[in-house]
Amino acid sequence: MGAVSSSAKPRVSARLAAIAESATLAVDAKAKALKAAGRPVIGFGAGEPDFPTPEYVVEAAVAAAKDPASHHYSPAKGLPVLREAIAAKTLRDSGYEVSPDNVLVTNGGKQAVYQSFAAVLDPGDEVLLPAPYWTTYPEAISLAGGRAVEVFAGADQDYLVTVEQLEAARTDRTKVLLFNSPSNPTGSVYSPEQTEAIGRWALEHGIWVITDEIYEHLVYDGATFTAIQRAVPELADTTIVVNGVAKTYAMTGWRVGWMIGPTDVIKAATNLQSHLTSNVSNVSQHAAVAALTGDLSAVATMREAFDRRRRTMVEMLDAIDGMTVPTPRGAFYCYPSVEGVLGRTIRGRTPTTSVELAELILEEAEVAVVPGEAFGPSGYLRLSYALGDDDLAEGVGRIRELLA
């Protein structure tokens, strides 16, 4: 009897074949590969602080690595001492109380995002996704069986969606609103009034809120971070908070995030994580305890540098003919509209999409930026200003020269 041909069935599952690679990581990898090959590439792709992790955090990790207790499995939900620190930090920074029992420690914010959607979505459920959005959200939604419904706000709105837009997109299948302020990729920050209005609307219609607060400490120009659950306390039973130490404490490589939510949701997500990854590295968890229980002075120093770079980048981009640059008031990204540049012939090439423009900038100016297509509609670029002042000025200078 002959062997059955495997060509009749796809080798990779349709579910995973449908996932796109992370565009931001792809741009960063391409920039690093060119740099390794000797090209003087400057990368504005990755959303990653260029600072080392604070020394006291590293010291706590070294001590944990030497402690035999760290060498074994620990609870899938997270070390009790870290969950207590997260609860205390939530009260300190967000202004409301949560129980450590309602905290689940995850392998970075990304795992928290994925597990949040997995915990509440059933096939066909819709998620209102304000656009521009972080590139991972739609992939996590579809993996959970849900359908992302984009609600777009352009540069003319400072990339902030309104209650009216959300209401126009709502259907009887709408189950979740994704809320991200300060925003990746735009750096926009919702005001306390806007946050409360959106929260009240979600509460009125029985819509879950998944709120990504990972950039909470990075705000400028008098902008304030407002936790949606503090603005509308009645949302506590239908809100999942996603956060982590990565951006605030320059700890992207340590992989510690968390989700906070109602008991039933946290229990379901913990069950999933117990099969998926079990506990987060104990060494990283002890490092996170040190970060969260220490003061915020290291954070203030980094924010000062980001603020300086932000002002430099906005000023330099604003001088480029055809670019519209809303001033970001949070995170560490600029998100200029480049619609006025598209269709212009630059060194013999005429880009008509932001993907083509980003390719042109990389090849001709040796500067890596992420095109708007990674975050929603074409016509935009994302540039991270979490890199050294000299590289920032040189990189934006090259773009300005190319597009002049």
C-alpha cells in the first residue's frame, strides 16, 4: 500500500499561517542585520528604551539567581511577593485598590494581551480596535477567535477616537473595547474627561474594556495618565488591565508583565498559562519586585531624556515639507502623516504608500522607520525616539535631506 501524499493537507495550520510577523520587530531585525553588515543604519523601529536596567534591579536579580529557591518551579500565577507589589503599585500609580489574588504575572505584556483576549472572546465576538493600533492587537484578537473592528482617528483628531465613532461601530456582537493610553504607535494620550466618557459608554452598553497601560509613566507637556477603572470605578467587573515593567524601567528583555481582572477571568487565564508557559522566570520576577517597590527616580531621569528627544524630533520632522506631525504627549513615538510626501518623485522613485516610502528611506538614507500599514491605514510612519540624541538628530536629518 503506497504512502498517503501529505500534499493534500496544508503543512502549517490555517490559524498560525494567518498570523503576520510583528512588523516592528521585522524592521528592527532588518536594521540590525544591515548594521552588522557594516552599513551605518540608524533604527527608529523598536519601541525599546536605550537605557540599561537600573542597577538596583540588576542586583536583585543577581541575588535571586544565587538563591536555590529560584531554581525551581513557582506558582504559575506569579510569586506572591510580586503580586503584592503589583497591587501596591496599582494603588500608588492608578489610585484604586486591587487584590493580589486578581493579579496574574505573565511573560511580558504581550502574553497578558494574548491571554486577556483568549479569556473573554468566543468565535465571532467583535473587538472595537481604535486605529492606529499596536501591531500585536489584531493578531491576538484573531487567534482568540474574535474579529477586530477598526475605528480610525487620523492626525486631525490627534489619533484619539470619540464616543460617537465607537457607538457607530458597535453591533450586537461587540464584546470588547481595546483602550491604550498613552498610545503605541501614536503617543496620543486621552484626557481624564475623554477617558471617563469612553468608560461610561462601555459601562452603559455592557462592553468589556481591555486597557493597556504599559506607558503610564511616560507623559509630557502636562498630560496625565488616567486609569479608566479609576475614572469609572463601576467598570471593575468588566475591565482587564494589561501592564508590565518593560517600558517604565527599561526592562524589555526581562519579560515580566501582568494582567489584573475579575476573579473568574484571572482564574481562566491562569489555567491557560499553567499549560502554556507555567511560571515566569523567578529571577526576572524578583527583579520586577525591586523595580516596583523602589522609587521612581530612575524613571524620572529616563522620562526627562525622552521628553528632550521628543521635542527635537517633532521640531525636525515638522520642518519637512509634506509631513503633518501631531505632538505626541506620551510613550516614546512620533507618528507623522506623510500623505503630503506620497506621490512625489524622490531620487527617481515615486512612493505611493507608506510601505514604499519606508523602503525608500531605508535604502537611500539608511534609516529604518515603520510604515503605517503595520498599525492600520497607509500614509503614516512611526519613529521611536527611544534612542541616543546624536543618532536621533542624524537619522531625522538624513530623512529631511532625502525628502527636501
